[in-house]
Amino acid sequence: MEIKLSEKLRFPVKTIIPSVDINQLDNFSAFSAVRLAKRQFENSGFAVYEGGDFEDNFSLFFYENEKPFCDEYIKVKIGKSCTTDAKKEYCNDICSVVPEPDIRLLLALCRFCSYTGDPGFPDLVLMKSGKWNLVYVLFDELSLSQKMFLLLSRLAGLDIKIVRLDMEEKEEKLEVDLFALFNSVLGERRAKNIMDGLEENIRDAESRASSAQWEDEMNYLLDEKSKNPLFLFKKWKLQGFAPASELKGAIHFVMAHSRNDFEKYLDQLKDDATFMLIAGKTEEAMKRRAEYMQKKFGIGRSRSRLLLNFF
């Protein structure tokens, strides 16, 4: 399957007539719309969970105990958050219906969309009779991240529902102009700076790749480029279409490289008397540790800096 960027994506929008007249509500907002939609679905027998908590809660659920070994995206996503009973209940409830591979797929889509601003995850997770679905509640125009999530979801074979609260039934379709979407995403200064900075670092490492350390640095940076969806989006824009196979390959690569294999280094360092003599947390001590690890293991500066987090 592939989607041509010259074609607009179209999604039917279902009208939900709430139990209260939204025209009479003061300060009716996107937040109000989501809460009212949630109530309507609950009244129809669905178990409903808010999507705003999805990526944060499941990142903790899957990775909290392995945080030091996770790649930088997951570390930043978890931050200093801790699991609570409410977060654990949220994840366990969803896991009772949504298969784990699907949850991990959704996390990957959140990750890809985060490079366009935020995870873009739908507003609600619905579950009923062993089935599940995701729902956007329209209020204003969808964000770039939400539009990207719709595109990636369709490529991944997921069917996202879209609803709007109104006091009468209406025929409506949501259109996503894909060329405009990619122009906006790739035209942002932040996206340009990320891609330009990474490519400059790769060129620098390539020019010095005569040593083991710089070859490792180049390989590390190339992996980081492969994990960064902005380069995939740029490729799609240039070729004019988005193949499902390329998205699948990118997701597989991220899942396979989201954990750093540091145990082999740590096992050797704990018995290394010379390394253990480099004491202290000063900038100079950390620099000496990093340089020692680079020489001992033939690794680059990026990997050695990540290893410093263990000391």
C-alpha cells in the first residue's frame, strides 16, 4: 500500500448530539468537547480512556525499569515521572483489550509525530466487547501532529474515528492536504535545525572515520538519523508518495534500536581498577572517564557520554 501526496486524505466525521445544549454553554472549549464526547460514549456502554495520557503512561509502563539503557527519546519522554496506581490501572485496563504489539505500534507513531510538535494521539481510546478504537473530537482544526498521526495510522492499517459535537446531524468530511502537511512540517525552523545539525555531525565523523572511535561515532549518528522520522518525511515529499513498507521498516528499526546494549561495557568497567581510580563528578573527571572508555572500547564520544550516566 502507498499513499500519493497529491491526493487528499478524506475522513468521515460523525455527529454526536450531546445531552446538553452546547450553544448555551459559557466558554465551550476543546476540553469541554472531549469531556462531553467521553460522557456520550460511556452512556453507550464503552469503556473510555483519555488519549492525552497514552504515550506518557505506556512509556513508563514498558520502560521505567530500563530507563538508563533506553535511547534519548524515551529517556526524555519518561523524565522524572514515576508510576502511580492510577497510571498502572490505566495501562492494565487498556492492555486487557488492546494487544501489546498494537500498543507498541501506537507508541512508535506517537514518537514519529512528536518530531512535528507533539504525539498527536487521538483524544479518546474506546473499548467495548473486546474491541477497541481511537477517536478524535473535532473542535478547531487538527494540529500538524494530529494530521500526521492520521496519515501514519492509515499507512499502518488503523482506522481512526473522527466525531464532532453538534445539536443536529450534519454530513461532513475532514480533508488533509498532504503536500501542505509535509511542507509545513519540513519547513519549520526546528525541523531544519535538527536535520542540518545531525547531517553536519555525520559528515564530520565520516571525515575522521580512520580510527575505531570515529567509525563508531559515525555508525551511532547514522542510527540516530535512521530513527529520526523527519528524514523519512523528507524522502516521502521528494518521491511524492508514502509507502506502507517504508513506514513499517522505520518502525521496526526504532523498536530494534530503542535500547542501548551497554551491559557488555559495564561488566568490564566494574572490574577495571584504572577506570575506578578516576574519581569524582567534576567536569574534568567525567571527561577523563569518557576518553578512557573511548580508547578501551573503541567507541565514539556519543556512546561514551551515554555510558557516563551510569557513574
